[in-house]
Amino acid sequence: MIAIRRALQRVRRSDEGLSLVEVVIALLIFTVIVMGALASTTLVLRMTADNRGRVEAANLAQQYIDVARIDGQNDLNSLANKTYPAITVDGVDYTVTRTVSWINTNNVDTGCTVAGLSGNGSLLFRRVNIRVSWTGQSSATQKIAADTVLAPTSKINDPALGTVLISVTSINGGGTSNVTATLAPDRTVPGNTARVLDGSAQPDVTNADGCTVANKVAPGTYTVTLSPPSGQYRDQEQAANPVKSVTVAAGDSGGAAFTYDPAWDFQNRYTSGVSASLPTNLTTSYVSTLGVYQTAAPVSDQHLSPIASGYAVYAGKYAPTGTPGGSCLSTDPTAWPTSADGRTGKAPAQVAPATGNSTATPTVAMGATTINVKARTTTIRATTTTAANGDPGCAAGMTYTFTRTATRGDGTATIALPWGTWAVTESSDAINFNPISLGNIIGGLLGIVVPGTANVVTLDPRTAG
């Protein structure tokens, strides 16, 4: 007992505090408690803000359902997909997106296309979906959505008639609006039962989605022809007024889909490095990811479908290997092999209008030669012939014509031609042609007179460096 009493006395007299380990443990426990409280507070605040956002989003969704109903009452066909400008409420930005579709008698949603050639059903009504998202929205919270259906104010179907849905989109994927689509009986179909539509039966211009519908159309096969709202438009086949065929069956829907855009204007600058006459019927080839498009004569304004890759422009006919009717590689400088002295052909640049512009001015390179012409010569003709001097050849063939006024004495003329090997002839009556003698091969690029001939020349695109 005495030993225990003495030990207790020593403890009472001791002035030692808490150890460092005890202090650290206490602080750690305090930190955990504080962090838990902060996390709980943050979670509560986030949930409160998210609930507030959901309530406001639900109100906006209902408001824009009402807006869609009003728009649909005015014109159900023109009702289109839409993303509204941001709406700010109590410092929070809300985005409202409207998506519309047709519901057919097969109970299938469709935008402005049909699933097959037939069996697509008739149109019944339009479905409208409104989705609302907002800034600060929790990743776990879905967008607020609301749906409704809008019925036409009058009957749009007839069991004995059909419907045509027409979709016109941009090459960039959006709709092309205000395009006129005209339906007419396809006269190439024997026994066609289609009937001419009067003006009131023709579809409205396309809406913001590029969609329009022709209702109560007599069964048969129709052509659908597009006309632009203004200016120059082109489809991906470079047609200004593209045409497609669609077949309509009783109680069914048919469809036609187009890609159609405001066109680019190519104002070509043909150059051979010297002053030279161009052929009156010069072909120009425009090469892009859409393929090869050729014009039949030089034009100051060639309108083309806009495409991100742009176009490479070749003087003459360019036809890659495997082209039906024969290839023509002479006009492509890169198809020429490297010459013995190291010269190579350079590919034309891909050209597109500058940003914010619709006009491009590509420089189109050609070769040139001076020829000796008789006084009475009124027509000069150049025709591709057996390839020589490294020319990869033009199996498809090209023939170009130049005209001149007869003179009192013999003289010379300078003519520009695409790359390749050419036989040049002359005529005074545009019927009987005779070989012409060549003068100088001129221009910044090399030309070679084919040995053993007086009127055959190879215009070579290969350059040094």
C-alpha cells in the first residue's frame, strides 16, 4: 500500500501534458469531423441547387410544349427541330431543344424520310419532344424531358391516296430551308397512273430541317425537282435542279432525299505563261472526294457543290484508271514519270473559297505552242494522239478547236492546250483538215516535237525542283 500511495503522489506532482502522438490523433479526429460536415453541407447545397434547376427546367419544358402547340396550329408541316437561345433564370443558363417527328400508321417515328420503297404507312400526327438542360447540372441528373403529340386540324390522309416526304439536307448535315420541291408525273414510266398536281397540292417550301410533305397524292410514279430559294445551288452531282423519282402507293408513303447547298463560284484563270488562244470547247475537270466533274467548255463562272476538301482543277479531260470509256492521265502532272534529268509533275492545289466567301479563283496551268498557219485557215484542231516523251496517255481522247479570221498572208498563231501529246491540223472550211507545221514550243514548261512528225507535239508538265 505504501508503494502505491507513493506512486500516486508522484503522478500528482508531475506537470507532464499530452504527448505529441495524442495531439496528432486529436487533430486528425477533428479534421475528419470537419471534412465530413463540409462534405455534407456541400452535398446538401448541390442537391438544393439541382432540385431548384429541375423545377425550373420542368416549368420551361411545359412552356415550350405550349409554344410547339401554337406553332403546330399555324402550320404542322413546317414545325421543325430547334434549339432555342439560352434562357437565364437566377444566374443559371437553361438550354431548350425541340425535336419533332411524324408518327405513321405503323406506329413508327420518322423525320422526313421513309424506311423502304413501300410499306411505310400513312402519316397520322406529329410527336414533339422538349428537352431542357442547364449549367451546373449534376452529371447524374438526366435532362428534363416532356412530350406531346399534335394532330392535324384536318384529315391529311385518304385510303386511296398516298404521301411523299421530301428531305433536303446540306452537305454538312443540317437542313436546307426554303427550297421548292415540285412533283410531276414521270413520263418515262409506261402506264403511269400519276396525276398532275395543281399549285395548292404541291408541297410547301422546305422547313428549317429541310423537310416538306405532299399529302393526298394519287398513286403512281412522280419526279421530284428542286429549285433554289435564290442564287445558285448544287447537289453532289453538280446539278442545279436535281431530280429524283418516287413511287406512291395508296395508303402508303414514299420519299426522296437530296443533298443541296448554295454553290461555290469558281472563276478559273487559265495560263500557259504566254498570251495564247484557248480552245472554244476546252474541257475542265474538277477533282474532289465527290469524284471527277467535267465541264464541256471554258466558263468564267463554274458553280460547284461546296465540299471541305476543295477541288483540284485540271485543264482538259482527267479520267483516272478504270474509268468507263477509257482513262485520260495526260492532264494529271503527277501521272508523268520522273524524267531522265529529274523533272517531276506537281499536283494542282486543292482550291476552296476563303472563309466567308463563295468565290474561288484557281490558276489552271496549260502548255502552249506556236504554229504556222496559212492565210485562208479559219479552223485549227488539236487531237490527242499516240503518247510520247513520257506522256502517260489519254485513251479517252480529246479534240479541241480554235477559230480565227482568214488573213491576206500566212502567219503564226499561239495556242494553249492541256498536257499531253497532240496532233495539230488546220482547215479553211471546217471539214477538210490538213497537218499543220509547228513553230516554236513556248511557255515556261518544256514541250517536245515528236521525231519524224511535223505537226505532233508533247506538252510536258514536269518541272525541276
